[in-house]
Amino acid sequence: MLPDLTALSLAPLAAALALLTLLTPAEGPLRAAGKGASTLALALLAALNAAPLLALALVAAALGDIALAFRGSRPFLAGMAAFGLAHIGFIALFAGAGADPAILAIPVRAFAAIALVALALWLGRAFARQAGPLCLPVIGYVAIIAAMGLAALALPPMPALPLILAGAALFVLSDALIGQQTFLDRRWTGQGVAIWLTYHAALQALTLGLLAV
């Protein structure tokens, strides 16, 4: 199904809002508003294209964006929970698009799946060791995003597959960078920009890819 061309104008609007968000303070109401608005624009795009589950997954992601714009363990936990729900939504969408675990037996897919599981185990262990009371939620979240990536890898060949796989990979990368920053205290110039741009690019790719299924 091809997305509605008029509604597609919301995709560049979301991208513009995402870029404008980088001009706001790193934390607080302005950052929350910018992040939430850019993701909600994609949710509206999904809704206008009669994709309610995708719209709900993106609304959950927007709530996660808003929560993570504030400092503290409670907003962070709320953000993880919201993004966990978003990933569950994506997994359901991939299942509806024909994801089949048997496809993971294809050599290239199997290699990618093994690499993803190995990365999840390594990062999950590293993050959990430094997460304190958030240890179990962090492990749970890493498991959910790994499951999302595996579900994407299990999709059958289709024109939108490269876009969906790119979106899933970028989401994993963005979250890995957040974990590196939050739990391993490894920071570098431009890290916040890289996290935000890879995350929004992931949402754009997943949204447009799933709308084209």
C-alpha cells in the first residue's frame, strides 16, 4: 500500500521539528515539546493513512520522548516503559506484515540475528551492572528492543524491507548510544545530536516502511 501523498507532507514536517529541537535546551519543557511534536507528526501521518497500530506505537514513542526530556530516575523509567510499548507495537506490526522465524535460517539473516543477540547480551550486561535499582527494567528493555530487531529481520522480502531494517538498526544504535551515555558515562562531542538524529531517522524509516507494506 502506498502512503497518501498529501499526508506524506507530515514526514518532512516531523524532520524539520526534529532539527529545530536541537536548538532547544538539552532538558526541560522546550525539549520535551520539540521531541514530542516531531514524533506526534509521524503518528498523525500513520493515523491519516489508516494505520492505527502504527499510530499508537508512535504515540507511545512520543510519550517516551517527553519523559526522557526531564532529569531523574522516574522520568527515565517512564520513558523506558513507553518505548517498550512502542517496540511491542512494532513487533505486532512486523508479525502482521508476515514476519516468520523460519526466515532467520537464511544465512545472511542468521548472521545478523546472531550479531544482534550477541550485542544485546553484551550491552545488557554492561548497562545492568551500572544501572543500580533500574537493573531489571534495563534488562527487560534490552530484551524487548532485541526482539523488535529480530522481528524485523524475520520479515519476508518486500520493497519496503530495506527501509524497515534500516529503521530497526538505527533504533538499536540510538538506544545503544543512550545506554553508553547514561550507564557507562562515556560522553563525546556531538553525542546528543547523534542520539537524536539516529532515533528520528529510525522513526522516519519505520513509519514510511510500514506504511508501504
